[in-house]
Amino acid sequence: MRGATRGATRLLALLSLTLPVQVAAHETQSAGQVQVTFSAGADDTLSTQGPTLLQFVLTRAGGALTGCRCRLLLYQGTPSARVAPLLDVRLEALQQGVTRLELPKVAAGAYTVVLDGRPVNFGDFDAFRLRYTLAAP
């Protein structure tokens, strides 16, 4: 039975890559008017064997959030002002509020993904900063 469940989970993850906005909801957080649904691979872990696909779906009341200047930071462990992120990427081009990013393989351990967002047009929404904790088994 576990194999069937795992196969269904992988199928849902694969389907989420082909759909423009709908994803298998792994974790959803809200910040003011913005809601972000986040997923990382089929089982929400980072891969030590190869790249991991991260996906963020940004929405607000009325639909997709398309005017966002986002920045993604990846830290090993907990973020600290004294520690530089392993990855710092600007995500300027959101299509229908969806952004996907492939992370390189990582070493085993705990990681924190930070998503910062600022409106392209001042006043469209409040700036936000969300954190997601992931493991690389």
C-alpha cells in the first residue's frame, strides 16, 4: 500500500509541473494580502542526489499575484546575519503568479528557504518575508 501512495504522490508532483497555477499544496503561508503555496519535489525534501525543483504559487484576493519582485535565499540551518546564504536568486518574472527554481543537490542536513517579496507597483501589496524549513535526508 505504501508503494501505491508514494506512486500517487509522485504522479501529483509531476502533474503539478504541467499545470499553470494548480499545485499539490504542501505548505501555504499568508503575509498580509499575499498567500504563498510552496512545494519542493514530490516529498518536500531537498535532494542529496541531484537537483530539487522548488515551486511557489503567489496569490491574493482576486487571483494571481503577478507584479512581485521576489528574492529567494537558501541557508544551511537557520538564517543568521553573520552567515551568507548558499543561494541568492532574484525571481523577477512570475507567470500567472507561479515561479519554479531548480536548486542544485545539497549535503544532508537542515535548510531554510527564505522568500522575500516586494511589489513592482508601490501599494499593490505589502512587502513580505516567508521562511520554509526543509531537510535533505
